[in-house]
Amino acid sequence: MGTRNISISDEAYIKLAALKEPGESFTDVINRLAGKGSILDLAGILSPKQAAELRSKVREVRAMSRMRLNKTAGRMSGS
């Protein structure tokens, strides 16, 4: 495995150093962070029943948000 020198700002270095776990090198940290998966990796993680329950709950929360938004807009317009 080869090595490379890279330049990063002091701010980036501090942030990277803060993410280091005991015994980890900066290479380990970068590999860990760069290897993070895609949201698509979550596909299929829920059972059909769980997915249906989640969709239902999301619809419910969105409906409540719309009602609050409409109520606030009505107060702001003086209706």
C-alpha cells in the first residue's frame, strides 16, 4: 500500500482528529467515513407490515403538519 501526503485546513484537521477512535489512524478514520453506505442500503430492511405502518404514520404526521400550517397561515392573513 502506498502513501500520499495531502493538505487540509487546520479546521478540517481538528474535525478529523475529533472523529478518531482510540487506536485509529487518520487513514482508518478516512476509510471508515468514506465507506459509509448509501440510503439505498436500507432497502428491504423493514417487513411489509412495518413498511405499511411507517407509511401510515408518515401520512398522519404530514396531515397534522398541513393543518398546523393552514391554521398559522389563516391567523397571519387575518382570516
